[in-house]
Amino acid sequence: MAIEVYWGSGSPFAWRVLLALEHKRLPYTAHLLQFSKQEHKSPQMLQMNPRGRVPVLKDGEYVCFESLAILYYLDLKYPDPPLFGASPEEAGTIMRVICEYQAYIEPHLRTITRAVFHGGVDLRSEELTQAMHAVASEARTIEGRLSKSDWVVGERFSAVDMVIFPGIQLLKRALERPVARELAARFMPVEVNYPALGRWLTRIEALPGYERTYPPHWRTG
């Protein structure tokens, strides 16, 4: 049976899994759920994931959720090409950088993107200014890595690239909104302020199968 993946357009967590499936060239059936219709909380979905979140991956009778757990499962079940490096040392570094991203960047990205997309928050507030400062500081660390290599860790596209890329793309989309112009000054345009990061984004966008992972609703506005 083919792998099935349940996902939502614009979810950075679901995007990670689609990138991994395409990178491994695994055949899969994609079920695009509509958040506006609460399809991710349907009885069928809650049976697979009681938390009512995406992504959810079903491989035969096995069901896995939480994006990082799915990447780990896919790498053990279908090891070529690897997502977590070719050696224990590389795997450790990949996981460490993912942990750093989750601890020091992702919470700030969520703060910023929620404020821009959902409104009701003063985008000139001290909280958002600090969040943007933290993201810009951590982006410089990633920029330093990418100035020495095509990929965040090692010499090949890996799980850490798949984890970070969707979050950066979501941040860019938020900061491109006119309402976020003042907030964006520290980060945008990416290719000017972080040229190696900009080249990395372009490199991923050129990968085989990338277009199939792109959030459909982003194409229309």
C-alpha cells in the first residue's frame, strides 16, 4: 500500500513531511485537509491523531504523527537517501541544530506570524520587536553555516533543512505584508541581509518535487 499523508496548506510542520517524501522519492497519496472546515478534527482524523493536528502519516497499518517523529520513522523505514546524515556524528549534529531551532527560533517565528496573520496585536510592541531581534540574531548563525556549505549541516539536503525551511518561508510571507513593513526591516529582503540564506532558499526551491509541496493557497494570494 502507498503511504498516505494528511496535511494542511501552509502548515510548516506538514511541509517538512512532504519535502522528506519527495526527497526520498517515495510514492504517496496526499490528502489535503481544509482547516476552515475543521477537517483535521474530523472523527476519522481524531482516530488517527487524538490531538487533531497535521501532519499525519499512514504507512499500511502504521500511523505516525508529529512531524519530527515522521521524519525519523521515514529515515529508519526507507533509509536511502538518509535524512539524518551518514554517520552518528552527523546525525547528532543534525538533531542538535533542529533542537536549537525549536528552542531558540521557532517560538519567536510563531509569535511574529500569528501577530501578522491574525491581527489584534500592535506590531510595534516591545514583544514583537524582541521576537524579531531574536530571529534576526539566530538567522545570522544559520547564515554563518550556509556561508561555508550548501546545506545547514553536512554536504547534503537533510532533516534540518526540511525543518527550518518552511518556517523561514512562512516568516517571509508574513513580513511581505504591507502591515509588517516596519517589523520586516531587520530581516527583509533576505537575499540582501542574509545572502547565503537567500541562496539556500533558492536551492531548495529548485529541488525535484518541490512544486508538489508548495502550499496551494499561497499561489492565489
